[in-house]
Amino acid sequence: MIDDTIAAIATPLGEGGIGIVRISGPSAIDVAKKIFKAKYNNEWYSGPGFRITYGHVIDNTSGEIVDEVLLSLMLRPKSFTGEDVVEINCHGGILPLKKILHLSLNNGARLGEPGEFSKRAFLNGKLDLAQAESIIDVIRSKTDAGLKISINQLQGKLSQKIYSLQEELLNMLAQIEAVIDFPEDDIDETSLKHINTQSQVVLNNIENLIKNADSGRIYREGVRTVIVGKPNVGKSSLLNALLKENRAIVTEIPGTTRDIIEEFINIKGIPLKIIDTAGLRKTEDIVEKIGVERSKEIINNADLILFVIDASEGITNEDYEIIKLLKNNNVIVIVNKIDINSSFNINELKNEFKDTYITEISALHNMGLEKLEQEIVEKVMGGQVSVDDQLLVTNMRHKHALDKARLHIIEVINGINNGVPGDLISIDIKSAWEALGEITGSAVSEDIIDKIFNEFCIGK
Ligand code: GDP
């Protein structure tokens, strides 16, 4: 049982219509009683359920009105955290929010740590770990498709799948342990066969989840994309043309040495994360600007490379220098400026790039871009972008847990096939169960829990 009460500002600090200070814990109502005065309903805190009350936050040392507010009361256990929650909806300016927060802290609450509201929701059994993690993904979604996947996870779709696999494992464990408990009954062939089949089913399910995890990561983190080409081929023009048609989402991450700007372009639901945009914008050749080694590194770390060639110049030595760096099959070759030279012969390129798209466009005149976008989607997703009911693992922590579970199940199957004693097989079944439990939080250490919630923002 958590016995203290936390408070934090739950909305971004800045100017906005509304700002919210959230208070959660056993004395949330007591804290609010000290700083909130209702306009009409003095008994705002009595009665069951949820309600919103109009009134003022008063500085109880000076008696001054701090702001005109709406107070939402959500009683335990049906609130987000499972505790009594008070949310004070004030005007969305830095000062009212800070003053109300300070008053809450001076009247019995302590400052909530990052993610502490969600952590309480988890500890109180309102959400499992996978659901809690999906909250960040919902907040950070880059495209509609990504949002859909995160909402599915928040609704518990991934968790249900994991729970059903865990149940299957428990079932297998019960059968094995019956054999261990009564060793005089020889373990019979049919029950072994049965466990083997069950293991295979669990293994297939896990492998499917792992297989889709790469697409999941793409929705969550974006496709790391780099546009390369010698100077003046039209890299910036291409970027601008893609940006013009598609909403760009720019997030600034205050970094340690410099602020990194991440720019996302939404291509038919897939977020492309453009790497090193600042460098590209200056129309300088990245190879020339940052050196071959660093270029290689960027190219090797990219999920997708858009290699731009100038149709009006043909393929030059400079282009060949870049082609040498492009060993992977994650390249789309873009022949730009076909408005100037529509008779560019792509056969030579076909020799260099056998298994990929070579596509002709004019970035300046918006020609060929629709086809290019389709090719990007196909390259990234194998043509599939519909995510209606798909269960996608988007989180690498979950993928690692699935990888672990997979190895244990394989051990179970090998063990059965090789006549390994039941008690050894049962250890692997338990380990597989625990690995899956890391996803939902049914088997996870406190350190991991702390680490996960620390990634959240304050007030969430
Ligand atoms: P970067 O150095 O690779 O980023 O190239 P820019 O995007 O700055 O383009 C260099 C020049 O080529 C600019 O004058 C562009 O207007 C021009 N340009 C870019 N794309 C096209 C195109 O499709 N057709 C024509 N005719 N000119 C283009």
C-alpha cells in the first residue's frame, strides 16, 4: 500500500488554454480541501464516483485567489492510478500551474517523480507493464498507423496474447510435474507428444510476434532514412517535395552536447526519420562534408537510403564514389531532374543496383513522387501498411523477452525429443514463462520497473 500523496504538473509548461495539476494518493482530497474553495458546492468531496466542481484555488497563507479552476475528483479504485485523484484544471500559464503545484506541495503532497502516476497505476493493478509502456508510445506516435498500434497495446491486446501463451506454458508445466511427482508412473508417449505439440504452438506464436517486431519498431521509432548524393543533385529539393505533401513532425531532443533535431515525414502512415537533416539542408555533399568514415557509419546505420542522381549529368565519378559505399539492399535509387533529361538511360544503374527500385522523378516539378512514395512503403514493409488488427510488438524490451522465451521453448522441444528428465524440462518451461512475464510485468525486477517509468515525463 502506497501511503504518500504525489502532485505534479501534467500538461506542458508554456502558454495554453488549460493546464492541469494532478494529485494522487490517500490524502489527495485533504490537500485539495486546503487550497480549493468551491463556488457553489462546499461538499464537493462527498458522495461516490467522479465529479467536476467549479471554484478557486486560494493561497491559504495569504488568502489570495490564485486562479479560477475546475476541479476533477476521481475516487479510488476507479481512477487512473487506482488511488484518490484530484486534477485541478487551471489556466494554462506557467505561473498559475507553478503556484498551484507549490500550494499542493506545501499542503501535504510531495513532488511526483517522472512516470510515478503510471507506476502507481501499474503497482495498483490498473495496468500491466506493456500497457503502461504503450502510454508513452501513444504520446509519441508519429503517424495514425503508429497511434493505432499503441492504442491496441494500451487496450491490452498484446498483454492478452502474452497471458494466453503463459497459460499454455502453465498447462504444460502441470503435465510435466504430474510426471515428476509420480516417477513410478512412466511418462507415457502420448502425454509427451501432447506437450511437444503445445510447445510447438507456443513457439510459432512467439516467432510470429518476433517476426513482426521489426515493422513494429518502424512504427514506433521511424525508419532511419538518409538522403545521399553529390552536391546539387536535388537532395534538399526532394526532401522539400516530400515534406510539402506530407506533414512533418519535428521533435527537439535537448541532448548532452548539442540539440538533436529529429524530423519525421509521414509517408502513407510510415514515419521516415530523416537523419542529419541539418547537414543535408545546406546542400553540401555529406560525404565531402563529414568524411568517408562518418558517411559510411551513417549509411550503415540507416534503415533506408535514398540515393539521388542527376539525370542531366548522367552518372559521374562522384556518383561512383558514393555507390561504393552503398553495399546494402536498402537503397532506392532516385534519378532526379528527368524534366531536363527524360532520355536518361538507367541500364548502367541496373548493373550496379540489381534488386532494388530505380525511379525517375523531378523534385522540382513534382513528377514521380507518388510512385516513389509507394516504393518506399514497399521497401520498408514489403507492401503492407494496413495495421487494422495486427498485433505488433513495437518495443525492443518486449522483443528481447520474446527472444529469450523462444530459446527456452526450443530447449523444451529438444529436451522432449532427447528424452531429458522431466524436472529439467520443467525448468525451461518456467524460464519461458518468466521471460514472457517480463513483458506484462508479472515477472520483472524492481530495477527494470524503475527504469521503465523513469523514461516517462513528470506528471504522467
Ligand atoms: P542538393 O545540393 O542535392 O540539396 O540540391 P538542391 O536541392 O539544392 O538542388 C540543386 C539545384 O537543382 C537547385 O537549383 C534546384 O532548383 C535544382 N533542382 C532540383 N531538383 C530539380 C529537378 O527535378 N529539376 C530541375 N530542373 N532542377 C532541379
